[in-house]
Amino acid sequence: MEISLPPEQPSGINSSLSTCRDAQCGSHGTCVASPGGGTKFVCDCDLGYKGEFCEGTFNGALSVPLTVSVLVIVVGLVILAIVIAKLQQKRKKKLRRNLDAKHGYNIVL
């Protein structure tokens, strides 16, 4: 039975500790040894995040326009569905009137 040892970490850094990733890199990056060495660390940010502590996003400037665009599309689709439903009601009512007139019914709608 073999026992595998974890890879060596630079002294002073333990990237498996939750405080390093969560507190220092904002849960959006991984702590890695500083390129200069020593006990300092830098954050290697996850995809879509940037900054010294992974605090910024690349798409942060897009969030408001994207939200507004999606909202406009949804509202537009709801309005379109209402208009189509009303047009179908009118068409059915007109068809019913034509059938009633054709067959001599005197039903007022």
C-alpha cells in the first residue's frame, strides 16, 4: 500500500486552507506562490475574474445592459402573446357571427 504525500508548498502558504482562497482571493481564485518567492502569495483568478484579490469581473460592465435587454425581450414576448390572443378571440367571434347569420340564428354577442 502506497501513501501519496501532498506536493510541496512554498513555506508559509497552504492553499488548502479555506482562509487563503475565501478571505484573500474572494472565493474566485487560487493562492499561488509569488513569482519572486518568499512567503507572499498572489491570487490566480478563476475564469471571468480579475484584480489583485479577484474582486473584479470582466463582464461587470455588461450586467446592467444585459439585464435590461433580457427584461425588454420578456416583456415584449408577453405583449406579443396578449395581442395574438386578442386577435384570435376577434377572429373566432367574427366566425361565430358569420355562422349564426348563415344558419339564421338571431343570437346577439
